[in-house]
Amino acid sequence: MADWIWLNPEQYPAYQTTRCTTFAEPKDAPFAMAEFRKEIALCARPVRVTLTVSGDTKYWLWAEGRFLGMGPVCAGGDYGNTQPMPRYYATRYELRPETEKIALFARVQLSPAVMTDYSCGHGGFYLEGRAEYADGTTKEFCTDESWQARLNPRYISARAYDYTRMPDGWMNAARVPSVWTLRVSPLPLLDEERLSPVEGGDRLSAAAGRTAEITVLFDRIYAGYIALDLKARGRCEITVTPFELEGQEEKGDFIVADGNLSHRGSRMYSVGGCHIRLVNHSDAPAEIERFALISTHYPVRSEGAFRCGDRALERVYDVCRHTLKICRQSLHLDSPRHQETLGCTGDYYIESLMTYFTFGDPRLIREDVIRTADWLNRADGFMFHTTYSLIWVEMLHDLFMFTGDEPLLHETRPALDRLLDRFAGYVGESGLIETPPSWMFVDWITVDGLSMHHPPKALGQTVLTALYHRALRTAGGICRRLGDESAARDCEARAEKVRSAFNARLYDETRGLYFDGLNTPQMPCTRPLPEDMTDVSAFMPENVGKRYYSKQANTMAVLCGLCAGEKAQKIMRRVMEDETLIDFQPYFAHYVLDALWKTGLFNPYGMKLIDRWKPMVDACDKGLQEGWIKPGGSYSFDHSHAWGGTPAYQLPCRIMGFEMLEPGFRRIALHPDAMGLDWAEVVMPTPFGPLTVALRDGGAEVEVPDEIEIDMR
């Protein structure tokens, strides 16, 4: 077992401990970059070397001068969390050395810089190595006090670099007590690609004593790290200001140099272009060469496709799929601009459905589900966004249906029980959810100055209660899968009580619609928040006296099974036709489209709704804009937000008429329908190879892998 090592505490007392997340105190926690090296001498040239590596907060690893990767895989976590996560991640690398020696070098960051950065509160680096020889023998090596360590003061922050400073001298590393509970990540290494600008070039020259500036553009918006080479003979200052679209600039890398350098930034940005400024203080010309973005994303090994006679619709699909791709890192992101944690489950639920039909690989989804379960177990079923915690139940169920992974259901059952137990404590005498810590999140839209991000009871109760009803129904099915019939019946009985109260108290017979919540006073939360959790009371406004009717509340009543048949169809027609109802954003459009499918109204309403993406994509096809309707205030939409990318799921799924009948693609149903298009072709990745549906001239051609049983309807 390897030691965790760090800088010598006697030499570097100020660079030992740090805050655990960007939400924690102290906000001015010291930032530092430590470096470690060791030449491993082996008795012979091995056939393979395996390295198991982790670092707190981030690490970058090289072997024999070749960059292997960065990590660790994000621990997950929730918005507002200030505490370390219960499990931290290690990553495995494989080498094929050319000699019997391996020179290892690592750079390790102290202090979180973005929301997805997690620390256990102390700097640390960990490495286990195993060399395998042709004769079957092995040799193990690991981090210990014989490794050399130093502080590199060139790294001032995650955005600022002063290469005029010299690294400290090497000294032996110090062993530190382990506060990390490691889990070896099952995820593959992220793919990296060095991208050059398509406009503006990758070079910038400044004469002696002069300043030069340039704006460069990339073909699309990407998630990645700034990289450049500088040729100079004196002091230069470089400012790189990234943006998704011009006018949306954010603070970027600031570099001070004194001569030649090769720079790779340590902070990920969402980049559609950059403003670059080179200030040459020397008496000789200076030039930036090979300016690029090191783009990163979860690897893509298989791809789905959607093609049709409507080119504008194809562009919508392509932009949604590309935005999903850049949001898939070592966890799903809401966007690489925000880099929020796994607390944004509503985003990742939609992204998971998109993934099944675009990239196929479910491993990242599985790990997100497990990391969220870890959090629910630690936090007694609490999550910052109350509705999102219930959406996790659907994400879990769908993952099981697409993979047949029954051990996953067993592993996550304790978290499911804690979540539902917590919500049972929020049910009031009305039979509805009455005493939650908040009603958020419904949609990113403002009504009468009230944000439906964190609405009052009169704008949030119906949606939250509907999601609770669906979670109980879904959990009942999961319990039955696991052979727990008693728990299944209990969930179903509780769901039936909620359904009865919901229809008795929230349905307006006169208008034939559900309203968004009662106007009764807001009751305090009776289930205390776990210790050290973010106080969400600031996100619980006083209730209001107005009755609201929204498309959100009525959609969820239908989708979550609180009404059915002709009543549900009438409601969804009102949702699509009644302009007096509160409108929705692209995020919530996912649930509207699902409810239209459930009620048999997808054609034509669903296709007309997807047309709302076309003007947004016409305005920007480099990445997906966050919303249609500005929510108010100074907030500016990003253009890398995959939560609005549901067309990349809806188009292939609905045109195929896809339904999973037995988990893991053992049996599926298809009911192909061109939905009014002249022609359409869909390719869906499966574990057994691509599933293809082509619709032309009123007929359908279907190719299905032999391992999949298919019901054509």
C-alpha cells in the first residue's frame, strides 16, 4: 500500500491544508502547485507497468516525459457542499516501457478552483506501481519519503502563471496520514485533442517594446485548456481571454514570461474563441506560436446518428449532440462554463437519455448514479435541489433498463430508502408535500418577479408532489425487481394516497387544469437538514396569495401518472395551445415532449415544439444556448448547456418508436413513424452493435443485431 506524500510541513507550513470545496471557508485558502519526481529502477525491462494514481486536489502525470493524464475523477458532490466526499478516486494507467527505468513526474494542485474540484482538506499525492515481466514475476513500487518534492511558485492561481519565478529546490517528500478513502475509477481516460483556431491563426508577433492583439475563433465551442508556445528573449506578458461568443468574455489565463516557454493551462474553460494580448517588454521581437485549445471529453467509441429531409432539424440534432459531448467529462456537467457538481441531477438525467441514443456508453451515467447515491447516503437523503433528488430515481431506473445491471439496484437501495424516507417526512395533513426545505427547481423562468428556480409554494408544490408520486411508483418497481414485495406494496400505497390528495386539492374542475400550489402559509421544514449541509432557507420565499396555472404543473401531472386517458390528452392540448399558461424553457421542454409521447400526441405537437430549437441554432450553431426566455436580472445564458439538448434523444427515440421491453436490450419494441418528415434515418448504438431504422416512401427498413429480440408494432 502506497503512502500519501506531500511537501515537507517544516519547510512549507502554509501549504498543507486547504478548504474542501469552493463553497467552503476560508475563501482565501492558499493556492499552490507541488511537484514530485522519482526514477524507478527495475531489474529488467517489463512487458507492462500499471500505475494507480490519485492527488488532492488535482494532478497532472508524466512518465518518461510523456503526458499520461490528469485527475482525479471528480468525487461528485452537491451544490453548496463544504465537506469532503465519502469516496475519492484513483485512476489506472498502463505503460510499455522501453528500458528498465521509468522517470515519473507529477504536478499536484492544492486548493479547489472550480465547483467540481474536491479536496479532503490536505495536500497529497498517491501512486502505486506494478511492473510485470515476461517470466511472470512482478515488482511493486509506490510513493514514499524517498520521492523528491518541491513547490513551484510559478503557479499563482488556476488562471495566473509567472514563469519568471524559479521552482524551489528538490527535497524529500513527507508522508502524510491518509484521509482519503479511495475507489479505483472504472471510467476510461478522457480523450484529448489539440485544436487550432479556424479564424485568426495560431501565431501572434509583437515587435520589441510593443503590444499586439488578436482575436481567434474555433469552429465550435469546446471544453479545454489554453496551450501555447512563446519564443522571446526577454520579459513578456500574455493575456488570453476566452469566450463562448464574443461579448461573453470571462477571465482567462494571465502569463508572465522571461524568454521561451511552453504553456499548458490548469483551468478548463468553455471556448468558442479567445482574445489574445501579447505585451513585449524586451528589446527583441517576441512571438506566440502554436496557440491552441487542448480539448477534453469523455471518449466516444460508438455513435448514433439522425438524418432526415429537414436540414434545419438535422442541425438541431447535431448541436445538441455536440453540446452533450463537451459536457461529458469525468462526470456529466451542466456546462463546461459553470462546471457544477452532481447536484444538477435534472441536467444529467436528460443527458443520460441523450447518451443512450448518441454515444451508447453507459459507464459515466452509472458512476454518476453511484456518486449521487454516495451523497444521499452521507446526507441522509438530502440534496440542495429538492426536485432533482427525486429525478435521480428515474435516472437510476432508466440506467437499469438500458443495461440490465441488477447489482446496481442492490448497491443504491440504501440511498433510495433514505431519499424516500426523507420525503415521507415532508408530507403534510393535506396529503401533499407541505414541509420541504425548498420547492426548487422547477424551471429557469420568472413569473411576476418570482423565479421558478426557487419558487414559493404557490408555484412549486404541484411539481414537487407530482415528482414524489412518480418516484414512489418507480421505487415500487425497483423493490419488486429486488424481491422486496412488502416494500413495493408500501411504495404503491403511499403513491396512491398522494394521487388521491393531489387530484382532490390541486385540480380546478372549472378550468380543467391543475394549478401550481396552494396559497396556504408556508410551513417550516420539519425534517432537519444534516449537519454541515447548506442552509437553503434563503431559497424558500414566503408564499403568495395568487393562484397560478403553468404548463410545468400540468405537464408533470400527466407525465407522473396523476391523470390519464382523455383527461390527460385534454390537458396536454391546453399545454400546447393555451398561451395564458406560464411558458417553459428548453430544459422543461424535455418533460413536455415526454408527456406528449405518453398521451399519443407527439405527432404533430412534439415535432412543432422541436421546431422552437431551430431559431436558437440558427443564431448560434457552435453550442446550445441555455434557454429561450431570459430569466431576468443580469444573468447571461451560456452556449454550452446540454440540459436543453433533448432533441438528440427525442428525435431518434420517437421516430423509431423505441421502447425497452426487457432490461439490457434483451427485448425491444419499435413502431417507426416519420412524424411528417419526407424521410428519416436513425442509428442507435447498442451493446451488440448498431440498430438502424430507415423510413422512406411510407415504408421502414430495420436492421437489428441478432442478440436483440424485437417486437414490431
